[in-house]
Amino acid sequence: MPVKNRFAEMQDEITRWRRDIHENPEILFETHRTSALVAEKLSAFGCDEVVTGIGRTGVVGVIKGNGSSNKVIGLRADMDALPITEATGVDYASKTAGAMHACGHDGHTAMLLGAARYLAETRNFDGTVVVIFQPAEEGGGGGKEMCDDGLMERFGVQEVYGMHNWPGQPLGSFAIRPGAFFAAADHLEITVTGKGGHAAKPHETVDPTVCAAQILTALQTIASRNADPVSQIVVSICSFETSSHSFNVIPSSVHMMGTVRTLSPENRDMAEQRIVEIANGVAAAMGATVDVHYKRNYPVMVNHDEQTEFAADVARAVAGECADAPLVMGGEDFAFMLEERPGAYILVGNGDTAPVHHPEYNFNDDAIPAGCSWWAEIVERRMPLN
Ligand SMILES: [Zn+2]
Ligand SMILES: [Zn+2]
């Protein structure tokens, strides 16, 4: 069975919604315009209930099918953009300097809106669909905030599904994997404090730059010498800033920021512990002091076996096949929803485009019929009318 004809008909209209959202990107929880647009459309489609303000700017729509079962399925899209200046050159490019839909969440929102419209029109399922539009996927934990606001309990969600477009994967094709899929993504900050002074008299200082550089180098041994080589782990220092901006002043402190990506609780615990030990040990050896902040952000996103198999079957029904997706060391806020309810997250091909988070990236509107059809088929096959 190919894509649903209704979505082929609706593609131009869904594309217009997508480009409107693209032109007006909003970051993290500031998705006020986007959330209002989503809520307005869900109401216009005839959703049985539309609720705003869940997880600050999150929006939820409820669509009851024909039939009397108590089954409830959640379908989730993200709405937020990134702090990137767009360089696509398209005529619907971002009107907001320094903000851009560079991860395709404009496409995710538009596709789930399209599916919601179809499901509200047809109601060809036995149960209830809860469409979930979350803010702040890009590091802000908007999905977690929606869960903390009681999303799953309040709407009785029993299973939850998510989708992300994927550049480099054939357009409109699907890929998925069971178990750990996206990495835990933690934040790391290290401040090294020494004693500043004249660069020509280093012996009178405790140079925090030299100390921080050795800590940075020693941190590389977590991946190369502490983790099992067949496991996956990333420890990256991405910012290194001293308190001096001169040729001849040794600074008093250095601030480093970075990220740790892991796919197992063991590696996550190990990395946190080793970072603290290494930073403190090297600082002690150099006579400096150190302050380490390790913030556990997104957990590992784990696809549940049964729902993953079902999601892959639906993908095969829509696109003819479903590929085995590779492990991804990126983080994904949907991990929190999959910790609360069984479900699955799938990748839909964006074709040969720039990668996500790149200023030339753009969501491919030709993925819309496949993406929308997958959503609709998830519902109609999981909760069939007798
Ligand atoms: Zn992203
Ligand atoms: Zn994304």
C-alpha cells in the first residue's frame, strides 16, 4: 500500500503550513506563534479537545475515533527552531535573524497537523488519538516538561510514537532500530582556578590555562582507555575560555564547556566519575583548584521492541521497506516520553540535503505524504475498527 491519496491531495496545503512555520522560527520554549497556529488549526479540524500550556508552550489535541475502545495512542512532534542564521536562500527563509528551522521541526509539526486533520475528518479507528506538539526539543527538555505536567496520565496515553526527518536517507523512506537508538546527552562545565600574573613571571603564578589544557587532553582517555572499545561514547570539550584576553597576562581562571554522549547507564556513570577524578587529580598536581558541574540532560532514547516492530511494519506498508537505522550519538527529548510509555521513534528520509543543524539545511516537503501516511496508518492499524 503506497501513501494515502488524501495526503497527496493535501501536500500543497501542508507545504504552505510548513513554509509559514519555517519563515517564523521560534527557539526553545518561545514557540508562542507556532503553538497558537497549531492550536488554531487543531480546533478548526474539529479535534474533540485542544489544550494549550502543557509544558509551558506545548499543545495537545484529542481526536476520538468511531468505536468504543479505551485505547489511546500519542503521536508527538516538536516545534522549536535553532539559534542559527539561515543560509538556504529560499524565498520563505527565516524572517528572524539568528533563528532558523535547521532541524526540520517545521516539517514535523506540519506533518502531524496534516495527520490530525485527516484523522479528525475520517475517524476510521477505534480508540483515541492524542497529538502532542512539544516546544524546546533542542536541549531545553520541553518533552520532559510536558511529562512533568502530567501529559501521559491526563490524556490516558498508553503508547507513544515519534518521527524525525533524516538527511542522507532516501526521500520518504523509513529506518528504525529497537533498543537504544539516540544517546544520553549530558552537559559538562569545568572551571579551573589558579593565580594570574605577569606572563614573564610564570613562576609567580598558578597558570590555569596549562592546567586546563592538560585536563582537556586527559579527558580524551575516558573514551580511549576507560570505556569498553566496543561501546559508544563521546566526550567533547567545545568551549575553552580564559579570563585573560591579552598577550602578556596569565589569567586567573579558565572555563570549559562540553558534552558527554553515552548509550549505556554504565558508561554514563563511569564518564561522570572519571571527569571529576581527572579534573581534580590534574588540578591538584598543578596546584590549581577545579569546579566540575555535570548535568544529566537527555537520557538514552530506547525504542520498545513490540512497538518498534509494529512501527516498522507500518513503514513497510507505506514505503515498501524499512531499513535498519544506525545508532545516533545525538540526543532526543522524546527519550523522556519513551521512559514513561512504550513506543517507538522512526526516521523518515529527507533525501540528499545538508545535514540537520546546518545553515543550508531545509526540510524536504516531498517527504510529507510518506510522513503523514505513517502517522495515519499507525493509528488505523493499531486501533482498527471491527
Ligand atoms: Zn536538532
Ligand atoms: Zn530535531
